[in-house]
Amino acid sequence: MHIAILTFVFSLPGCRSLKEKRQRIGGLHERLGRNPAIAVCESGNQNSHDLSEWSFVLVAKTQRELDALCNETENKIQSSVDARIMDIHRESL
């Protein structure tokens, strides 16, 4: 079993409320959390209007499958989030 943690920090310029923040970013959990190999949570900056940190724990049988899943997840996030990605951190366990 191979495990990786992806952490994204998003900037949400012009976001004025937590409700607006959830509308712009909240779909991550619904879209990516459906995959049984991915766990999703907002891991930081919960009370900030213009910043958000999300972490994804990914599991796969082989390192090759894990790398592919990480790349696919990064691509989905980059193409679907209404925010600027400030930082991406990938850690393998």
C-alpha cells in the first residue's frame, strides 16, 4: 500500500465572506471525495475569507498507480477551481 498527501493553498482574491469561499472552493469535496482512494478535507485557513488550504490523502497499491492518481488529482484541481493556487506540496509516506 502506498500513500501520498497533497496539500494545496488557494488564494481567493475578492472573496468577502466564508459563504462565498465555500461556494468557490467547496465543490472539491464532492468532486474528488467520491473516489474511494481519496480522502479530502479543508485543513487550514478555515476562518480566512481569501485563503484556503485543502489536503488530500491518496492511496494506491503501487507507486506507479499513486503517482498517476496524484497527477490526475492535481490536474483536476488546477482546471476546476475558481481560485489561484499559491502552493502545492506532495508528500509520500
